[in-house]
Amino acid sequence: MVTVNSISGGKTSAYIAVHYPADYEVFSVVCLDDVRCKVKDPSVLLYAQAKLEKYNNRYGQFIATAEDDKTLKAMMDLEQYIGREIIWVRGLSYDDVLNSGTQTRLPSWARRYCTEKMKLAAIFEWWFYNIGEKCNMRIGFRFDEFDRMERFFNNSDPANFKIPVSCSTKGQRLQKHQIFNWRFVSMPLIKNVITKDVVNSYWIANGWVGGNLFEERRKIEFPAISNCVFCFHKSIETLAAEAILNPEKMNWAAEAENITKNGKSMGKWLDSLVSYEYIINNAEELAKEVLYEMKILGQSCDSGGCHD
């Protein structure tokens, strides 16, 4: 069976790429079209544009990612580190998805459609045109993340992907779908009892100190907090830290809470209804403990969805 490593941009999936080489290493980029969030490093921007145009050139020129820009730089460096190609793919941008006629609410804990539409759909499309047979896809959940593994299998159907193949003319939303049984999901870090400490120890020993902002000697500089900057799975305190580290992207997310369709609000990112504007305006106070932990210990993403 063909093997595919799903690379997210964090330390854990990078560990998988190093220790469990696959036939294909695939990195799915969540995109933004807002030029205010544009990737600041020109060399990283050009690299990302070239990578994404190779397999997904129909979406227009890449501008920005919803993740920390350091995620893209880490993927550049990881490719050199492992000596194998990392394939970059993308789907619709966040702007495209929110502005489409099919979405009337922002994604949240209760309406988590973002990963499927902007990450998984892109990987599936690449698989469909380049592999076309069931593959073994490795996901980066660690041994100390059994709860995330359980949520993954309880809340999704990892083996199947459903795509519309025709639309009924008798009414809206009536579509015929075809189901593809496209992947077997495996989690080698759980199988081999690999924990966060093991992953961090490896990168410390190989030139990267896990999240210590005072250490300059790094072969790969992973983002301080992985996954989408404004992810609703993150705690309010972590989102406040992101507002300090990535203000443009958090401002984009705050503005998204003001989008209306047919006179109705698209709601809030957080089911608690705490607004991102409030988090941004109180970021310094809310983020104190998270920023301290980042300086001393390093900070993992506390997302409950996408892997690190």
C-alpha cells in the first residue's frame, strides 16, 4: 500500500517525516487572500508560490496563510533536512469559503468544517489525480494524545471522502454524491509510544530548542504555536498570545465576525461567544501565562482538531 505522511508544519509531524519516511510527504496549506496578512519574507513567499503552483495552480497566486508564517519556513527547511520532496497542496482560501453561498456561519466547535474544506479536500484532490488507490496515511497524534485520537475517529469518517458528482434541478442543496474509500489512517507515534517529550528531545538534540525564544541555534525554527493562528479550538489565552504574535491575522478573524449574509450575522468563532475583538483588546493581560510558558518551556497548540 502506498504510504503518505500528512505533514502539518509542527514538530510532531516533522518527527514522523524524519523517522517514518513515506512514498509521499504532503503539506496542506490553509490560505488567506487578504494582502494585509501577506507573507512578509519575500523568499518564503516566492517558495510557497512555486510549490503551490506545481499541483494547485487554479486558485490564483498564493498570498498568505492562516497559520504562522514560520510554518512555511519550517517546511522549507524540513525538506532540506530529510532530503526528500514535500508536496504542497491547497484548496479554497478562507475568504473564498466564507464568502461562498453555501456557508452562513463561521466554523466553530459546533460547526467544524474548515479542516475538511481547506486541508483535507486539497489532499484528497491531490491523491485522486496522482495516486488513485487506497493509501496508508499517517497522522501525527502522539501517545500522550489518546483523547485527540478518539475524537478523530468518533467525529469523522477517516477512510471515506464524499464529493458531489451532480446536482438536482428540483431544489437547492439536493446533490448526488460519490463516496471514495481512499485511505487507511495510521498513527505511528501512538503505536510506538512516542510522546511530546520524545519529540522535543529529538529536536533539541538536533539543533532546535523547543520553543525557547532565547536560543539562536536552530536548524528548523518551528512556529511557537502551531496550526491556524485564529483556530477556535485554542484557548482564549492562547488566542491572546496569537494576537500579539500575529496581529494582522487575528484582526482578519475579528473582522470576519462582522460578516453578514441576508441581514444575518455569521456568528462568532468561539461557542462561548467571546469576541475576537475583546481578545485582541485585552491581549496583554490574557496572554501573560502563555507568553511566559513560551519563553521557558515552549508552547504546543492546544487545538483539539488538526495535528501538530
